[in-house]
Amino acid sequence: MFEVSAGQLVAGKYRIDGLMGSGGMGVVVAATHLELDQRVAIKFLRDVSPDAIARFQREARLLVRLKSSHVARVFDVGTLDDETPYIVMEHLDGEDLATVISARQKLPVGETVDYILQACEAVAEAHALGMVHRDLKPANLFLAVGPGGTKTLKVLDFGVSKVLDDRATGDTPRGGDLTHEGMSLGSPGYMSPEQITSARDVDERSDIFSLGALLYRLVAGTTPYRGKNAVSILASMATEGLTPVRTLAPEVPEEFAAIAERCLAQDKAARYPTVAHLAHALAPWATRRGRVLIEQILATLNVTFDGDALDATAAKSPKAAVPEKPAPAKPRALAIPQTVMIVAVTVVVVVAGSATCRALRSAPAADGAASGSSAITTPAPTPSLSATPTPTPTPPPTLAATEPTTAPAAPSLDPAPTSRPKITPTPLARPRGKR
């Protein structure tokens, strides 16, 4: 393999600036395109076996077809003099999720959903082209820092991806793969049980299992199944089962925990059928950017749902724009009896009030007639009778019988317009000495 060191030239135009990362299959270095003065990343293949070279070259062809902003762009490919292949990709500043969770252990649900939806957008395009990534893990999710400090998640390393049909490459038949029966590729903590058994027996739902394992790891602080290798993890799946998310993270909503646990179902038929279904389920915790990504994922995979796809997040969608039928108006006939009743009550009140006033006005005459033979039958007493006038002119004249010593006080007349007090005339005393 080509030995890399700072200052070396690759293909006469890329100057190596330093080592970025190294793994079992390859090495990634930072470099500069001398003519364009552009920073790039160059990935060299460490294993130069025929199968490894074929897989590496296919990765380059597949990456060129992916247009998602959540996949690192490919600028160039080539082979060194010693037949070591390389891929020139965009240079990313930032850190991968493995570094983030190593420092923070757990992430909030909202931040977790934002990262996973970005990964889903890249994976959805790969699935639409007939590709399965097969190695989704924190180390392959890179948080690239852009202008203004914004972070964009990029899905890396499609080197172990599987091509399901010729949508991805024109020369690979359906099921075409560079793996052999019983061969296991990927990272054990995030691999589906069928992928552990045989990497050839996977489809899009294997990536959904890995996305569920990422959801679990980011909020719970540990991988769903633990073991030193793929065999021990497979044994853990069979004997111990999955520890519920809320057992490790009680603060996580039950609905979110159910989503992660469904992705991790050992029976792939019980998982979400597509990445679009998973993204739609995560909509209640999506940010504004996340809701846009969900719409893109649904469109990429041509998946629709009955009703508004984002009801829980109040996001705008074509179906949400359809105006709802207005509620039927109450019939106006119901208002007529109410009006009639109001008018009737008003009339009754007015009539009753008038009758009451007339009764009050005629009350003195009626009282006089009821007093018997000793009462004066004249309509009203007059001042000409022997009544002693009051010393002050203010009160109305009083009517009283003349007595030699005392005279009873005459009742006062109430000038209030609403009622008149009863006036009972006092019988006149017969003069003394006369018969």
C-alpha cells in the first residue's frame, strides 16, 4: 500500500496535508488541490485484494449518483502507480457522532431526532437507487460545521453497501453483492440479526434496524444489545431480549421509546417497512428543518399517508392545504320563537303594570265605600269641613274631626307617583248641645 506523509503529491495535483483517520479498510487524509487551492479529503484503500478493490470502486460510482446534501460529495477517483485506488471527496470540518456521545453519553430526544432525520434523508435516496448502507453507526455520521457554525450531518462510508438491483449501477444484477454466504460486514452493535447471520440476506429493513439502534444509543447511553463480537450479540438477542428504552432513560416519552423498539424488532417484518415510515413516526419531535426533511423523504420514496402527513407538527403539506368543509350553520328558524317570546313577555309586563297603576289610583274610593254607614260617601274630603289647618303651608291640608280638647292627627298624603296610601275619613263629631 502507498505510504502517505505530509507534503506528498497524489496524481500530481493533490498535496497531502495530514492524516484524518485510519481504519481496517482504508486511510483518509486531508489534502489540497494545488490548481484550485481547494481543501479535499482523499480516501485510500488499505486492502488491495480483488474483492476489496471492486467494492471500493463501486462505492465511488454509487457516491457520485447520490445528490443528497447529507452525503459527502465525490470529486475524483483514481489509482496510484502501485494500483492502490483512491477517492477524492469534499473536506469536512467537525466531528463524528461517536466523538459527541463519548463526551456526552446521552442526547436529548429533540437533538437525536434532528440527527437521525438527516441520516434518513441520505439513506432514503440510497434506498431509492437500490442500495443498502449496512454500516450505519455513530462513527459514520459526521457533523460537518458550515458557515455561521451550522451543523449538517453527513453519512459516510458506503464501502460495505449492498446493491439490491441495477438501479444503482448498470452492470450489477439484482442481489449482486461483493460478500459471500455467511460473511458478516458492519459494526456488531448496530447490525440486524439477519445481517449478523449473513450479510447477503439483508434489505432496506436492515438499515432501519441500524437507525433504531442509533436512536436507542443516543438517548439511552448504550447500545441495545451488548457483546464483545457479533456472535455474543446474537446470543444476547436470543436469550436476554431488548431492555426497554425507558428502563435506561425514564425521561424519554413512551411514544418515542416505542418507535425505537419497533425498529429493533428481531423479525424484520415487524419493523417499519421504509425509512419514510420511520421519518413520519418521528415527526412530533422534528424541528422546522426536520419537517422539511420528512417531506423530502416521503417524496424520494414516493410514500404517502392518509390525511396530513405531519398532523402532529402542524407542518404545511399538499393535503393540509385542502380547505375543510365549513360547519353547517344553525337554522334561522330557531330565532323566531325566541323573538316572539320576548315580545310576549314585554306585552304582559306592560299590561300588568298598567293595571296595577289603575288599581292604585282607584284605591281611596274603594276604601271609602267599604267603611260602612259612618263613613262620608263624598268622593273626597274638602277643606270646608271643620278641619284645623296645619301651621305650615308645606304639607297638604289635613282632614280631622273637631274635638273640644284633642284632635287626631290626619294621615299624610304620599306624593310618590308609584303608590298612594289609603285615606280613611274620620266621622264628624256631633256638636254639643244640639240634637
